[in-house]
Amino acid sequence: MHTEKRNFARLALHAKAYLHWDDQDIEGEVENVSVKGAFVAATRQLGINDLVAFTIDSTPTCGLKAKVVRITDKGVGLQFEKTLFN
């Protein structure tokens, strides 16, 4: 039986996402988001522990600092430096 390890629920969300990393802007799409992180489908792969500035199109998340904590063939899992409500 699979036990959920997340402490916060994920919300499915399909919106444009922008990651700023190493003087590059990477466009992708948010697949889900929580208070502590998000999964972004992106064609440009990043590395584990890379630090990015994360923005969801048309929201007040402009430049939210996040760390890459998971990489899949579809995109990257991000952990926010601060929760969405800090």
C-alpha cells in the first residue's frame, strides 16, 4: 500500500510558469502546486538543488525562490524557500 509522504495537499493547476535560473528564462507549465512547492513541466532540464526564481503567470508569485528537489522526464519538482503564505 502506498503511503502519502506529503504534508500539504497538492492542487491541480494548469498555468504558464516562468523559471529564472543562471541568467536564463525557462517557460513551462505548472501541473500542481502546494503551500511548499510545485511541479513544473518544462523542456529545459535543471539539476537537483538548482535555485530558481519561480513565477506563475498572472499571480502574485513573482520571483518566489525555489529549489529543484525532483527531476522527471516531464519536468521538475520545486520546493519553495518560504511557503506561499509567508
